[in-house]
Amino acid sequence: MPKGREDPAGLAKSQDSVAVYGQSSEGYLIAAKLATKGYKTSIIDENLGTSMELRPDIAADYKDLSSLLADEPALPMLSVKDSISAAKVIFFTPKLRRRDDDILAEVRSRLVEVSRYASSGSLIVFCLPLGTGGANEIISRLEHGMGLICGKDFSFAYSPLELGRPQLFGCESALSAFEQIIEGSGFSMEVFGLSKAELIHAQRIVSRYSLLSSCFEVAKRLTHMGQESPREYKQIFAEDLTSSFLDLKAVVNSLEAGDPLLYLGSGALKSVESYSRFLVDRIRELVRQKDLKAARLKIILFTDADPYEMRGDKIKMAEDLANRLRDFFSDIEYMNIMREGFTFPMNIDRTNLLVFLSGSCEQKLTQLYEEQIAMTKSHMIRANLPVEFVN
């Protein structure tokens, strides 16, 4: 198409192909932005080993991955090999669902497929969090799998998505050939070296969790003293504590003994990890106060977390909490109110204890199902920093 002329749909035509490796919500947002700009964009389902081309009209109609998967529109299917090998830029955005000790192995197994098919001259944008020095290992594995040299035959960039949004971009290579795609995908073009990007991300995460953990420790002490916590403490819920927990663990595990950042990060890590125990103790306290019979009690943990997000921290936190509660109670259930087909559990013959793991979850549930909650014998707990009993 001649320069300056647009196609009927108003989309800039591009011969460049882009692959998003990982059927995650974060990956879909990147793919949708690029597809609507006219790039041939494919999304690879890392679990099924399939690839689908995201057309501009579909990207415009569906704002998130959940709605796309719910409707299942007909999309052109491609081979994973063809999608990756044709891509000028590959965004690495897989969902991580293994336990802590196996996460690195999961990342490595995903990288194998990318390195097997990625072409010379391509750019791989790694969107998961790394600790300090972590990019070197990832590059080494890519070089081994591709048989190519980073910086000469292909380029590597580190841009961890913080709370779903790109905040920084680290790369050692010239990016002029990829600039339009990077900017079109919503990533910042303020480029740092890889080591600097790792350190800046580490500082942001340690700073965030140092604040969260100190707020939690004060809220916990105020609760033990029978004192009310400040409003800002009440607005921080369990899922806020765990939204970037994977990042904090990666940073802490990468630091050497004696590093001041390690003391800050490990202290915050230990504090936040103790939250589940505190929440369980508060739930047991409510059961004692209300003289509830454990044999007739059903505890339901409610969330509205995105099931397709890259990090699985919120899901793991709820699973760990449920396992802790099963040491004391037999009937525990974990429900996501955003899942298709969700209905409020009408246990009129049992006493329900509703635990809200996020503030938005409480608001949605109490507004949408106020009548159903009133019809059941229900008690409610806000899983915020002080862990409040709702009257």
C-alpha cells in the first residue's frame, strides 16, 4: 500500500508478524493492541500447544481473554512452529501454575519451545519477573536452544509486567528495527541495560512489600490489642498482598548474604507469608465468639481474581489458606465469582462463613447476592490486614 494511504478499516498494514507465547490475560492485551494496529498477531496456548491468529475485528470486539474464551469465536489456527519462526518479535507471557520449587523448571520448559523455533534476527521480550542476574541464565538457555548468539543473531529484552502493566524495558541490543512494535504493544521505549532494569524492578518490589508488610505488622498488633486499624490498612486485602509475590521471591532468592536489599526483602517475605496463619487464627476466633458448630459450618473463600493472569500467586494463596483451614474444619470451598456460570451457594441447612479475599469481591458479592446472603445463616469476614468481622 502506498505511503500515506490507509486501508478501509483504518489499519496500518504491516508485513511484520508477532507471536505472544502464553495464553494469559497480560499476553492477550499485548496481542490485541498489535492486532488492531494491523500486525499479523498469533497467540500460543502453552498448555495445548496450539496457536491462533488474532484478527483485528476480534481484538476490537473482545476487551479481555475471559470474554474471548467464553464466546469461542472462529479464529484461524496456525502451527506453533510457524507462528514462532515467522515472528519478528516474540512476547513471552506464559501462565505459571506450579509450586515455588518447580516454577523455574516450568519457565525452562516453556523456553525450550520458543528457542526451538525462534528465527535469527528476532527479538524475544521476557515479561516474567527475574531476580538480579536472572537475565543471564535465560539468555544462556535461549542461545543453547537456538544455536545463536544474543546481541549478534537475535535480541533479548526484559520487561516484567507489574500488576499487568509494563513499567520498564531492559535490553543491550539496538532496537530501531523493533521500535514500532514495542511502542504499539504499549511498552515503554525508555531503555535500560539489563542489569539496571533488574535492579530497578527489584527496588520497586522490595519497596512495595516493605510498606505492605510494615502495615500488616501494625494492623496485626492493633487487632491483638483490640484497637481499630486506620482506614488505609482496612483497604488492603489478602490478594493485594500476593499480587506480585512471585517477583519478591525471585528477588530475594537472587541476592547474596550480606546484601542490605536481602534483609529488606526477606523480612517483608517472612511477614507476608505469615498472613495466612493470622487469617486462620481470626477465623477460628470468630467461630468461638459466635459459638458456631464446626460440624455444621461451611467456610467459603471468595475471590474475583483473573484465572488467566500470568502469576498464579492469588490462586496459590487461596489453596494454601484452604489447606490450613482443613486442619480445623472439614467443609472448605474456594469460589471465583467471575467464572462463567457462578451461582451463590444456597446452604440453608448449614451455617456459611463467607471470607472475602479482595475488597472488590466483597462489593460485588454483597451487591449482586444481597438477598441470597440474607436468606442463609451467614457470617462474613474481610480478609484485609486487620481481618475484620462483618456485622
